[in-house]
Amino acid sequence: MDKKLKPRDQDYETKVRQIFHQANFINLLEIQIGEIEPGLLKSYVDIKDKHLQQNGYVHAGVISTLADHTAGGAAGTLVGKEQVVLTLEFKINLLRPGIGNRLRCEAKVFYHGATVIVVDSEVYAEHKNREKLVAKATVTLAVVGSRYSGD
């Protein structure tokens, strides 16, 4: 049975929306937020020509970015007001070509420690009123102070 995750910042939804709105690359890709809950984030991107690679499939970079950033948002729902998360590592399995009108990602925290959070992301392609799993990622994120300088 899943343990109920509790946010350390009660305004976690606003914080996660800011994470998405302030990320220039995410805006360039036009990734949108769906549902937000503690430890869970759903996002999507409506596919346009700019998302496609030379063979007409959604570029693996778009799929990977969707999985990674959505995982960061899910982890971001659980950290304190003065904390942020940064990806330490991610592993993605691209299961089939991304074909369709929309990609949808669901990211769920499965480990929440004081300094590390691990999230599973699943990316689905919606095509002809059907949805297929196209990628699965495991994302490990560091919890750091929001004023982290990198020193």
C-alpha cells in the first residue's frame, strides 16, 4: 500500500507551476501541467512539427525532457519552501516510437529521503483515440537549498 506523502511547503502547487513557467526550454517545448498532488505530477505536450525528428517521430529529447522535468515537478511538491530539486541521474527506456497528437507523462515519487528523491516517469503517446506507453524513466534528484551557488 502506498504511503501518503506530505508536502513540506503547503503552497507546493504554486511552486511547481513556477518551476515550469520559469524554465525557458520547457516553454520552448510547450510542456503543460495537468494534475498536481503531493508526490505526483501529470504533464502533457501537444505535438507539433518542431517536436519531430527527421523520420516524423517525436524526438527522443522531447520524450526525455518531458519525463525528467515532470519528475522534477513531482519531487518539487515535497520539498521545503527554501529548497529545490536538481536531477542527479536519469535512466530512460524508449519502448516504441513516439507517434501521435499528444504525449502525456505521469511522474510519481517512490522514494523520498532528506537529500535524495527518486521518481518514476511514464510517457504515453495519444494517437487515434488510443494511448500507448512509449517510455519509462527513473529519475534521481538531489534536494538542495534554493540559493545553491554550485560552489
